[in-house]
Amino acid sequence: MSSPAKQEERLIVLDTETTGINPKEGHRIVEIGCVEMINRQLTGRTYHAYINPMFQMEQEVIDVHGLTNEFLADKPLFNQVAQEFIDFIRGAELVIHNARFDVGFMDHEFGMVNAGLPMTDDICTVTDTLKVSKDEFGSPKTLDFLAKHYRVDKLVDRTYHGALIDAQLLAYVYIEMTRKQATFNLSADEGDGGALAGGIRRLAENRAPLKIVQASADELIAHEERLAIVEQKGSSPLWLK
């Protein structure tokens, strides 16, 4: 009998840009960026929307995300994108850095639509990587810190802190941050021919010694050159982390 198919784990890495820090003071969402992952693998599917906040932003806010009042003037209102946004994230686990901020704005916007829209907790579960970083490092860390720590900061251009750009960066951070959670099945029962159900095969104790093949000088040089290329792209081999 074949085993049931493994249920897919759908994650949506999400970020927003806003007109300020407090929705109770009238501040609104101006950009939403989402990146989809299935079983920890990026699928290439994204959701991205610019939104007219009907709110005049101050220059210091514009300097952060680069979105001007003029640029946003002809963009849709939140109530015009709310349903397609909900449809994209529904049933997924949201991965957000400082989720309290983004979810607070999302719930405020859902409530303002006044169309019986659900709140975020009714649509998705949420993982806050800010809290995860506190557990990992002893204190909350910024996305910039985590990106540099996991050596993924050079994988995206962050001249401005755009929502989709930051969501893409957070996706890379999340993959590295949770990599150690992957486990191997080392306790499976033995099956036919001495092979384990988990894919492990026990070798006979009296087997012939394995031949050791040393790398040549040219191969060692080529190896070091390849590692240098990897480092230039902002990453490094797992055994060096």
C-alpha cells in the first residue's frame, strides 16, 4: 500500500510599506509584497500591489521607501485590492519580520473596508522572524542584521526598502534561519535486504576498505576559485558557517 502524499506546507513571506507607524493616527498601507514558498522552496509566485493611501506622506517617510505622493495618486485604493490580497494569502502561514506592525496595519485596513472582511488570524497563521531572532540570538535583530549574518544581503538590491524587495530578502533569511530544523530519519526499521525504510543501508563490518582518492593540485585550485565565486555572491558553504 502506498503511503499518503505529504501535505504541502505553503508559506507566504510578507512585507508592507506604510505612510507612518501608527494606523490609529490615520496612517495607511502603500505597498504590499508577498513571496510564496512551498515546502521551503521558492515557487516564483508573488503578490505585489501599490496602494493610494489617500494620505499625504512627509518627506522623511518617502526617503525610506522611495514612494512619492505623486506616484501613488493613481494607484488603486485598498478596498479595490483587498479581496485578491486575501485570496493570495488565505490558508498559508505568513512569515513576517515584526509581524505585530504589519498585521496591525492589515487588520486596520480590513476593518476600514467595512465589507465583513476577516482579520488576519482568521485567514492565516503567522510566524514572526523578529521573535525567532530573539530566541536565536538572545535579543531581537533587524532584517539587515539577519541578512548580513546569514550572508544573503547581497542577493537583492535594497536601495529602497520596498515591500516586495524586503519580502524576497526575508525569504532567503528564513530559509537559512530554519535550515537546522531539517532532520534525518535515522530510526526506521530494517526492511528487505538489510536496507532501512528511511533509505539507510548498513554495510558489512568485514567489507574491504574504501579507496581514498586525493584531490590533485589543479583540483584544489579549482575548488578554491569556485568558493571565491560563491563568497562574491554573498554566500558560503554550509561547512564554513
